[in-house]
Amino acid sequence: MAYDYERDYAEAARDPDGFWRKVAQRIDWMQAPTQIRDVSFDAKDFRIRWYADGTLNATVSCLDRHLATRGDRTALIFEPDDPNGETQRIPYRELHARVCRLANALRNLGVAKGDRVTLYLPMIPDAAVAMLACARIGAIHSVVFGGFAPHSIADRIADCRSKLVITADEGLRGGKRIPLKANVDAALALPGTNSVETVLVVRHTGAAVPMQMPRDRWVDAVVEGQPDTCDPEPMNAEDPLFILYTSGSTGKPKGVLHTTGGYIVYASWTHERVFDLRDDDVFWCTADVGWVTGHSYVVYGPLANGATCVMFEGVPNYPDYSRFWNIVDKYQVTIFYTAPTAIRALMREGDAPVKATSRKSIRVLGTVGEPINPEAWRWYHDVVGDARCPITDTWWQTETGGTLIAPPLDRPQKPGSAMKPLPGILPAIVDGKGNVLEGETEGNLVLLDSWPGQMRTVYGDQKRFFETYFSTFPGKYFTGDGSHRDADGDYWITGRVDDVIIVSGHRIGSAEVESAFVSHPKVAEAAVVGFPHDIKGQGIYAYVTLMDGEAEDDALRAELIAHVRKEIGPIATPDHLQWAPGLPKTRSGKIMRRILRKIAEGAPEQLGDTSTLADPTVVESLVKHRRGQ
Ligand code: WTA
């Protein structure tokens, strides 16, 4: 073990500035920072700035600095959806050249520092190349997960006024084709998207896709003849690196903005520390680059560390349930990082598909995205890891940029616990009034102080940033999660305490699904809650009130579910839809979701106090007609 947790935590607590100054030295700076942190979570002088007088370009740490010593080392290993398809091994030297060519092409197309570029791509190396090409020239990328539908793409383009979109002809997942370019075309036909001047298309499946001239260009054509070097744009540490939209309690998804210096320092440091990264590791994080896990632990963290990283286009069950483990054996993966939902889905298929493979190369296992139930943890440990490998259960968020709480690997782990804050991280548990609770306890998880990878603002809406995260418990960052802390001081994240639902590790806001429902002409009102789901962790349960005179039948139920799927994307497909002639509301008209959650869970005996309801009879009727038993 390369580190001593207690020693490092104590060192960071004693001298935070000195500690974070040292951590920042792992990155190549054009101008090294002399200022380390400048932070206040208080309303009157609210600010979050790290390394503010430093200058750098994140891609220099991810690419250029490796050329002299490890230019021939594989940066990315690409495993396509089709197990018999063409794999790729891209050395650092080649990745650098590809990034530079695309960066030059983007500059030629008029993209400049500060411009926003939306990426809507499959899990292929071009996605990493596109992110880094933007970063090379100081453009701010906004990656939109390839599973989102045109409306969701359009909202995200409109919010940040992207100038350019990079997509592919199609994506492939489990043998199915995803019409990416067609979805972009549909998105750009929607209002609010006229900022987009150019659409670059990666030729991936080779499908014929309509190209609208002069807007649409093939990536091959624009990079052709471009030099394979490109001067990196000097960026201030606090200049934006990317925007990533994520769901919150209310309203539309927020554009989480990360800046350059603190983010790359934190992604790189946590990637090494949390996984105990060694020089000869082959690291595989199964997350899509459309999520923050893909940003920090497929692209920025591993590449800044000069690691070899697997990128997998497909899904765990195609062509069969051994796929993950076959890939592990094929590339001799040493660190494997995935989500509990995938583990549960594979566990359901039994041990045979795992046992058919070797997995001897694996040294460390990781999980992220939602609480892992102890049963899934044990299966992961005993069957996948042959009871040989430590499991790092990493708790973090899009907002945090990198892992904040994870088990130190120098001691035994506890199944289901993320255990300890990383050095320099100060979590606390507070009650509903914001009082810090000591010792063994349970409550709301907050952070008392900043860390370099913290988000800096909601793009274009600083007020929303402050209100969302710093107003519930003044002076503290509120995570939206609940947590238990045991007698050893270990943290056990219990899940969201707000209206965010985590479905198969994907964050979905109740409000987004509700607004998709009410955009249907026959729907008067909708309320959406999460409920426990064996495989997905949480499923989506919807209560829908129809317009007067509409018939509550199965055909309409199917139509409404399809409507939500079409508006947001397949990940937001409701599992259950219950007709609700009325919704439980307070006398002031607020929907009481607490009650709806208990009904969806099938625990009507725990409804609690219903005396504040405007019409208590509504609840009885909902309990009687609950779906999904
Ligand atoms: C949840 C993903 C329990 C949590 C990196 C958080 C977890 C939300 C864990 C962020 C974990 C993430 N144990 N819960 N190890 N990791 N979560 O923004 O509710 O997609 O607030 O970031 O996922 O999801 P996001």
C-alpha cells in the first residue's frame, strides 16, 4: 500500500494550504499557482477559487508531458460493442496527434476560447478526442449522454448556446443502432438551438445519414491535412473546462460548471489515490463519458496519470453475461470500476458466467453511483474478485468533480460503506436544522469546506448555484444525500433525501419527468417518485391526473409512458403509472411526496401524519389502486 490514511488525513487537516499546494504539483502548469485556496461558503462573501493565479492547459498534463517518457504506451484501449469488431490500441503519441488535428480543425471553424461545444457521441475514442480537442483550444465542452432524446439535447444546447455540435452517424449498444445524427437533426429543429453553426459527424457505423450543407461536416474531412501539433491555449486555473448537465430537485437540469486547474488536479489525484494506481495498471471504468464518472475516470484522471484505460462501447449482457469478464481477461484489466446496478443485474444471472472466466489480473474493484447493498457487495467481492481484491465504494457527485469518500485500502472494507473522507475532505452530518451531529448518527450529508474539484457555478445562474447547495444549511455545502456514520466514524450513504431519483445509477429529477408528462395534452397533473427496485436501485413511479373527460385505460397508460421516453430518453421510462383522480396536497396546494413515496413502496402503514392534507380521502383511493404488486 502506497499510503497511510491516518497520516495523510492528519497532514491535510494540519495545513490544508500546504497539502493542496503539494497535490497540485502533480499537474504541469505553465505558470505554477502561488495562491492555493480562496473560499467562503457564506452568503456575504461567497466565492470558490482554487489555484487562482495559476496558468495551464489540462491537455498538456493528459498528453504532451507523456510523450517523452511514455509516448508509445497505450493511452486508450477501445473494445467495440461487437466482440468480433475491430479493437484499437491508441498510444499517447497518437492520441496527442488526433487531439491536435481536431483542435486545429475546430479553430479553423471559428471555435475560440470560451465558446461552448456540445458532444453527443458513443463510447468511442473519438469522444475522448473531442473532449480534449475542446480543452486544447479553451472551448467549453458539454457532453450529452447518447441515451438522451432530441428534446433533452435541445434543452442543453439552448441553455449554454453551443456554437458547434460533434456527433456520430450512429452508436451501437448491445447490437442495436442508436440514431445519433438523426437525434441531433431533430434537436436542432427545436426552438432555442439556433446558436449552432456547425455539426461535425464522426463516421462510426458507416450508416448513410443525411448531411445538411453547409451546416454538417464529416470529421474525417475537416481534420484531413491538419497539423498534428497544436499550441495549447493558456488557461487561467479558474477558466471553465466543461459543463455537464445534471438533474436536481427542481426545474430543468443544471449546467454544472467545472474549471480547469482545480478539476484536473483533483481528478488526477483521486484517480491515483482511490484506486491505488500503479504504473503497470490497466484501468477500466465502465461509465459512459456522458456522465461525470466518464469525465473524471475515463478521460481526465487516467490520462493525466499516464495510465492505460479501457473504453467499452457496449453493455454488460451482450452478447452474453460474461462480456465484462471476457474483456477483463482480454486486456488483463487490473482495476475494474462499475456501478451497483450492473453488479446486481449480473448477480441475478448466477455465478457461472463469471466463473467461466479467469479475472486473475484484477487487483482492485470499485463501485460508484448509488448505494451498494451488502448482498451485491459480497457477490462482487467473493465471486468477481474471488475474495482476493479490495473494493473501493466511491461516493461522489457531478458537483464534486471526483471522489470525496472512499474506503482507505490499507484496512478491511465494510460491505456497503464508503467509509472515510479523503485527506483534505471535511464531511459532516447535520440534522434538519443544520446542527452538526457528532459520533454515531444519521442525517443530512454536508461538506464543511471546499476541495479543488468542487463545481464553481451553475452555468449562467450563480444565484441558483448558491440557493441549491448553500442555502439549506448556511455556510455548508449540502449534498442532497443522507448518511449514517457508525461508531468507527465510517460513512454509510443512505441515498438522496431530495426529489432526485437514481435509476440504474443515472440521476433523474422528479420535476423533469413530471414536466414531460404534463406536456402531453391529455395530462392535467403528474407527481413522480422513486421506489426501491431490485436491479435498478430505484425505479420511477408516476401518479397521473388526466384532463376532465379523458378515459383512464391501458392504451393511454402505454402512450404516456412512451411519451416520457420520447421526450427525455429511455433512462427516464416510468416503471409504473397509477391513475390519480386526485393527489395528496397540503391546504396550500403542495404535493406531499412523502406520502406518495410510501404508497409506491407498498408501505401505507408508514404514511405518518396525514392531518395536514386538504382531502385525506385521496390517499385511501391511491393506496387501494397501487400498481406493481
Ligand atoms: C449517489 C456520480 C452511495 C449519491 C459520481 C450522489 C452514491 C449521486 C455513491 C451523484 C456511492 C454516488 N454510494 N451513493 N458510492 N456514488 N452516489 O452526479 O446519491 O451522477 O448524490 O455522480 O449518486 O450522482 P452523479
